[in-house]
Amino acid sequence: MKFRKKPVVIGAVQWTGDNLFDVITFTDGAPSIRGTHASEKWDDYCRLVDADGLKIFTLEGKMNASVGDWIIKGVSGELYPCKPDIFALTYESAE
């Protein structure tokens, strides 16, 4: 049997390596970085991502996202990274 993927609209942001705040806002909501303590924690998190890479928590577990990968939020709110070539073959702008 053959199946065709239903047309659905997803949300996505591309990880550039310089847009951690945007990626975190997309995946978890805007982080609070106001105040000394929150700002220090944000700086610690940025250093951790620089050292260990960006981790995306998916239904299958923790996955690494490389610079250039798209972070997709699926129809049920699930998150997963997608390589740019696969993203280009699978998705087009809905705007």
C-alpha cells in the first residue's frame, strides 16, 4: 500500500548557532533572563550549549541538533530536529 502525507502546517525555527534565545523561546517559551540570578543561569546554559551542542527533547529521547538543522514543532506539540535538505524536500512556506 502507498500513503500520502496529509497537508499539515507545522512550526519551525532554524538553528543558526547564534539564535539560542529564539530556539528556546520556540521550544519552551521565552526564558526569563531578567535579574542577576536568571542572567547568570542563562549564561551558564549558553556555555553548556557551546560545549555540548544543542539538545532537543523529543518523544524518542534527547537528540542533538546541528547548526543548520530545523527544529520542528509537530501537530501535537512534539519537537524534533530535521536536517536542512530533508526539510527543504518535505516542507514549503505556508505564509
